[in-house]
Amino acid sequence: MATTRIMPLHIGKGRTESQAVSDIIDYVSNPQKTDNGRLVTGFACDSRVADAEFLLSKREYISTTGRVRGADDVLAYHGLLEYAVLEEKAAAATTRHNELSAQIKAAETRMAEIAVLRTHIINYVKTREVYAAYRKAGYSKKFLAEHEADILLHKAAKQAFDDLGIKKLPTVKSLQAEYATLLEGKKKDYAEYRRSREEMRELLAAKANVDRLMGYGEERQNDREKEQGQDR
């Protein structure tokens, strides 16, 4: 509700401030226009008491600044005062969403590494005796031809260990335990990730609406153009 009221809404003739705000909110939250209220949302504002919150914010603004504009007074001070909070929350939600995304990707990468490493360890152990016999036979071509598949698996495993810089092989059991821990953490992170994604989208959409209505985007674009002009 707060972000949809950021526009120059005036009291009008024959109405008090309270009546004006209530009439405006009743009009835009009409059940026939908002799918019985399902499309009415708010940020730091409860739509059921939005009119009271507007008037309270207006009184706080006057008390703090001493500014009273008179007959053309604009009612929508609430949204203006809340913009900094909205901007901060949108930035925080985006940061948290990105953090969770990075955590999930890191877990997935490690889980993939564990799966590959586990396969190499199993292959290494299964082919160790064959490879030892191959070495004992002086790397005989005849022995290689007879046991080529096992020898290739053993070499691939050793190469993988060298690439990963592994000096002491972990046990399959320890890898399975680590994988289970990562999987559990990923599930928890993903549940929060979905919630954070929705929160981020809602806040960014609300901020985009405010920027559009108040012209903040144009102001910032003009500031960037001025800065670029000064740098030339």
C-alpha cells in the first residue's frame, strides 16, 4: 500500500485529510479491481490501517520539519519518508539472495567432486592388486593386454588424486558423511533461497515502482551523465 501511494494526492474540496486518505485507499483497493484484495500488498504498511499510518507520518513530518504547505498540501509523505528503508531492504534482500546462491553452487560443486572422487577411490582399491602385479611383471605388454581395463582405471584414479593434490586418501565412509552433510545443508539453503528470491523480487518491484513514480531513475541517470561529462 505505501509504495502505491507515492503520488501527489491532495485533500480536495469539502473533505478533511482523514476523509481524503480513506477515500483514496478505498478507491484503489476496491475488491472488484483487486481480485477481492489479493492484489493489495504493502511494504512497512498494513493496508487495513494505511489511512491512519499516512496521517501519523504526515504529523511526524510536520513536527520534525515545521513545514506546512497549505491548500495544495500533498498527502503522500509516507512513501517519501520510507524510501530509504525500502532501498536498504531491497539491497539487503539482494545480497542475501546472492549469498545463498553462492553457497548452493559451492555445495553442488563439492558434492560433484565427492562423487567423482568416491568412484576413483573404489576403482583404485579394486585394481590395486592387478596394478601391483603389472609392475612386478615389469610393465609387460602381454600383461597389459590381458588386464588393460583395470590398469587404465588404476592410472586414471592415480592421476585424479595427483590433480587434486591428495596425499592421503580419504575413506569412502568419510566422503559419504560429508556428502550427506552437504546435501542436508543444500536443502535448507534452497528452502531459504526460494523465500529470499520472492522477497527480493517483491522489494525490487516495489522500489522500481517508486523510482518510476518519483523519477528517481531519471535523476540518477542524469547524475551519472554529469559525472561522465566531468571525467572527459
